[in-house]
Amino acid sequence: MSRNRAPRKKAVSTINPNLLVKQAVSVETAPFVAEQSFSEMPLSDSLKNNIRLKGYTEPTEIQQKSINDLIAGRNMIGIAATGTGKTGAFLIPVIEKMLADDTTTCLVVVPTRELAQQVEDEFKSLTRGHKLFSACFIGGTSVNTDMGKARRKQNLIVGTPGRLNDLTSRGTLRLGNTPILVLDEFDRMLDMGFINDIKKIIALMKNRKQTMLFSATYEKAQQNLIKQFVQNPVRINISSLNNAADTVEQDIIRVGANENKFEVLYNLLNSEGFERVILFAETKRNVDKISQQLRKVGINSDVIHGNKSQNYRTKAIRMFKMGKTRVLVATDVAARGIDVDGVTHVINYQLPQTMDSYIHRIGRTGRAGKKGMAYTFVN
């Protein structure tokens, strides 16, 4: 006898659309001025050269305030938004230690596959010309391949909590002698339910001597947990960039009952200045549908969501960075950790469920003090 299932309730956004109209805050009134350039910092000449080759001359605020303490071996809690240079803030001192002693190893734990790959790419560019090795362990790739990489010498291991725990449980990834731990985007990892995985990883690091934790927020609910992981830390709060929404001009687009929503989107994208756009939708199905519609009307578009393979997602982000794709359509979870310079606009084609998700979405633009624009469609 078949049982009738109750219809699934449609998720309802808790956001008041009237709150989504906001002028960007000018950040030009008090720009950060670095006290010293990278060439003046106590770094190896080869590392300075690789930094210079990447086009960096002066550190960002989080880098200026953290690098010397991290080279000295201090534990650290860094409160800073994505796009503030925090990847360099922990990689530069870690690489300096590795150049002094090539047996040094470091584990970097991140919430998403895309962020893991970006950290490894940055490491490779900063260690060009040196025999320092790295491995990236993420879901959506071959476990057997990862097991082979885990058995080889790696100076830097970066990965997502689920895959890292899979490899440690198989006995192929051993973390007992790894002295340096970095937890990046810690608040996002908590939001995604990774806390137990993180605890298991930390318990395996018997020789842990230095811990760095980076988070966009530092709420009371997190603080007791953070104290368990990081003892006697230096605390750095980059308050001027702590709210990613400050540099993003925000507005809503009301779509009437008799209006064609996609037609409104099409006209918006054909307005001046929409050069590199991330568009958010609530479901994978909607993401695919919107991208297909955009391609049919001649707008270069691609998608990233959980049903796409890792190779597909990596290629989609690469093409977007290169400017070959103008609109990247994404779900919230898939877009976490994407770090693409020059995103001109964020469009919320559908309202996110919470204000936290909204802030994270619009933080894809308005990076590093530059102004961005976010539009939210409201029926």
C-alpha cells in the first residue's frame, strides 16, 4: 500500500528586501599605508623575488600585521574578509620556514574545493624555483590518486575536511609530525557542518606547534570553540574590511506580476559595465536553467554547483577568470571560496534564505577596497 507523502514546504527567505538598498561606503578616506614594502621585510631573497614576479610590492593590512609574528612561531586568530590578502598572510611566513628547513610541513584546512585549489596555486607560484612539494586533497577527485600523493613527501597539504579525514582513516595520510596548522574560513566550515571533521584532524596532529585560524566573523558562539584550538594567540581584526558589504552598492529590482523576469535580467546584463558577473540562484536546477537561457540569447555563461564534477568546476572558474565567460551562475555552497578579481556585479536572481548568505554572496564583488554593485530581484 503506497503512502502519500506530504508536499515539501518551499523554503522562505527571512530577508526584508527593503534592507537591500544601500550606498557603498567610500574607503578612500583612510587607506591602509604599509609600514614597509615586501623588499624590506625579513624574507629570503628568492621569496621576495617570487612575490615581486606576482606583481606585489607592498603587503596588505592583514599581511603587514601578521607575517613577522607568524615567522616567529606565534599562534594567531585573524578576523578578515575574503579578498584582504589573508592567503598570502599565512603562506608567506610558512614558505619562509620551509626555505630555512625543507622538512617543515603545514596542513591547511579549507571549506571548499575551489579555495583549496586556489591556496595550492598560490603556494606553487610563491615557491617557484624551489623543491618544495604540495598536494591538494578534495572531493570529486580520485581517492586512489590522492592516496598515492599522501604517501609521498609533501611540504604543504591543503584540503577539505571530508577528504582529509577519509585519507587519515585509510592510514595513507599521516599528520602526527605536521607542526603547522591553518584553519581558513573557519566560520564557513562551521556553517557547513565540518566541526567534527576538524576535531578529528586536530586530534591527529600530536606534534602541532603553531596554529593559525582565519575567519570573517568572531561571534560568541565560535569563541569557546576557537579557544580549544588556538592557545595564547595574537589577535588581528581588520575591521575596515570586516563587513564585505561596506564597499558594495546594493539595490533591488522589483519584477511585476505581468513582467517577464528573464527579460528584465537580459536587459540588465546588456547595460553598461556588466563585464564580469556572478549570478546566484537557490537550486541546481534553476542554476542550469538560467545559464541555458543566457546562452540561447548570446550571453556567455557557465555554472558551478554540487552536481558538476571537480574538473568541470575548475574549468568553469578558470574561463570566468580569463574573461571567456561573462556570467557565472552558481549556488551558495558552490560559490564559497571563489576568489576572482574584478567581479563587477553580483545578481541575486532569487532571494537567499538568510542575511548571512546575502552578505556572503555580495562579498564576491567590492574586493580589496574597490566598489562593487549588487542587485537583488524581488517579485
